[in-house]
Amino acid sequence: MMWPGLAGRLSRVLVGCHPRRWRERYGGEMVDVLDQHQASARTVLNLTASVLSAHADPAYRAERPARIRLSDGEKPVIAVAAAVLAIVTVIFIGAWNDRWHLSGAGGVGGVAFAPGQHLLVSAVGGASQDSMDTMWDITDPARPRQLSAFQGGEPTALSPDGRIVATLSYDGQPVLWDVANPRRPARIATMPTGGTAPLWGEAFSPDGQILAVAYTDQIFLWDVASAARPRLLRTLAAPVTPAGEASFTPQDITFSPDGRILASVTGTDHVTVWNVTDPARAARIATLTSPRDFAQAITFSPRGNLLAGVTYNGTVLVFSLADPARPTLTATISGITADALYPDGLLQHPDAPPCPSCSPANYAVAFTPDGRTLTVVVARQEGNVTASAFSMATRDTVFTWNVTSSGAVSSLTTAFRDVDDSEPTLAPDGRTVADGSPTSNAVYLWTPP
């Protein structure tokens, strides 16, 4: 893969390097093709060979025979020059690509934990921008250690065995990386789909055999049992458009613990439940409608009988999936974003100015392994008013409820932490919070009291 902007410019330069007669016959058509398709390293390589072969072809050399006529002894030299130029081009492109993509600036947009919570991967950036994935050793949660960094970005998912990372290429295609040795990640495969819709989500099935890749118009189910040779099993129509300023989060697509159900945000205000028992024949089971509000994070209970989620404006919803074809709304908790207030006067002062530049809240949601507790994290940037100034700060507010097997919730508890973060994530224990830095690839772990 290479930087598309560089490939496009090199490709157009190479079209102009062809002989005049070639350009008159093919130049316009070639430029049209370049305008309609994204140029790549292969495009540059093919055009390089085309330039050299066209100049060596008598049909195109006829316009200036005296200057470009080649002898039999010169032809091998041309062939060697073409090979050298091709190699240099590929090396230059690869080096440029590495410098362009590996960047921790811009803030962490997603975190994924491995089982046992000893390893995690964080993602910075996304398609068509500086981006990277970072592997962390979190054996000591107070001192996360960076193990490696490689090309990637958000969305990013870590397989259940912690050996494969699914992320994306610079041009927005899903990519698999082998991280069995987390210090030396190795790229395994790219899974091009040929579509143009943005890629927003990825999720592994609990057994790691299936990877769901979500675009804004459809979901692709890939068999990744052999990661070096992924097979496309099924495509599901799943158009989705976030409402207002809402955006996608890493928890907007997830498998049930038994791997038989896939849940994903769809439309503008609902979640679709899919039967993926046989991924090649996956089909929609039901649609869960939220209260005219885009779902920001969803999760299954450990038994898979409940599906909980939180919406953009801070409403927590719990559905019973005792009959997956007829989900039942068992709990609605509104206003948690309004309750997640920054101390010392979040717009409480009568003269406090509004906060138009504050970013929307980010959420994380999870059940504890015993299924008896539901936790929601709200990371909200707010205006903080003091006697002399107005400033913005971020705070994590952690809400915890007891949950029954039927989906009823009770006994709210809260915890707070002032933190400068961009995207909270809950670990598999349902309590440990991972906060990503908004300005670098740093990750901070903490557990509410």
C-alpha cells in the first residue's frame, strides 16, 4: 500500500512521459481512468514499464527515429533500467508510506483488550490520515509498557486469543496483523471489498473464526480461521447514518458470547440483531428502536440474554433477548449525561458562558462477568467556571447498576475521575476503565473505588 496522493501525482507525470503519438492515442483515456480510480503502487509500477516499452516500440519512435532508435545491444540496457526504476519506485513509495502513516498525534480513538487483561491495542487516527496501532503490556496496570507500533487506525479489534489484530489500511480496507509476538507485528492479509463506503467498525466472533466488518451501507462477514486466506461468507445490507454530531464508536458492533447473534447500529436511531449461527446464511432477526437517538455503544450480558446500550444524548436501554425475534425493553434510564457534571460549577454560575467548542460525550458500556452489574462510563468535556476565568476540562463519570436476569436495574452508584481523555473503554472485568489520550497514543488505566 502507498500514499494515494503521491501515487496519483506520479501516475500523471508518467502518463506525460510517454511519446507524443502514444499520448495522442491513449493519454486522454488513461487520465480518465486515473480520475475514476485510486492510484496505487502497482499503478505507478505498470506506468513505469509502459513508458519504457513505449519509447522502445518503433510504432511510437517513428516521430523521431534519429534520436531514439535502439540497437540490439541497447535493448537489454533498457530492460535493466526498467527493472531498476521499478525497484527504486517501490522502495521509495514504501519508505514514504511508513513516514506518512506512523503517527500518534491526534488522540486515541479506540482500545481493545485481550483476554486476561494483560495485553491491549490502541488506535490513533483513521483512513486517509496519519494513524497507527500500538500494542501495550498492561500486566502492571499502573505502568503500561509500549511493545510495538504499526500501521492501522480506528476501527481496531483484537481477536479473543489476542493473536490477531483487525485494523484498516490507509485507503480504508480491513487488514489483519499477526501479533502473536506483540513486539514484532506482521501484516497477514488485506480484505478489499471494492466498495467506496467508509469502514466504521470491526468485531471478532468469540471463537475468533469470523470477523464482521461494518461499512456505512453494509456489513461483510469474513471467515478468518485461516488469517492468511480470509474468505468472504456473507454481505448484509445495513445502511447507517449517525444523527447530528453523533459518531461511531468501537462498541457499535458486537457478537453475543455464544457467537450466534451479531448486533450493530443501523439506520439513524436503532440497532439490528442478526442471526449468524451459520454466517454464510446470516439474516436479520429483529430491530431494536431507540428513542429517536443514535446508539453510541452496545454490549451483551455474559449469558447473551440481555443487550444493553447507551445513546448519543445519554439514555441507557436494556433489552431482554429471551426470544431474540421479539426483544423486550426492560429498562430505560434517561439523563445520565446531564448527571455527569464537572465539579465547581459546570455552567451552574449564572454568568457562565456556553460551551460551543466542547466535544460531544463519549461512552463505554459493559456487564461484569457474573452479569449482575451494568457499568456505563461517560467521558464528557465541559466548561469549568472559576472566579477569574472560563476553561474546559474532561471528566469520567462511572454509573453502576445492579441488574437482574430479567433485565431490571436498580441501586445506582457513581464514581468520578477528572481526566483528559478522548475515548473510554471498559476492560473484560466490567470495571477497569481505559482512557485514551486526546493528543497522543498514551493509554491510562484506572478502577473506580
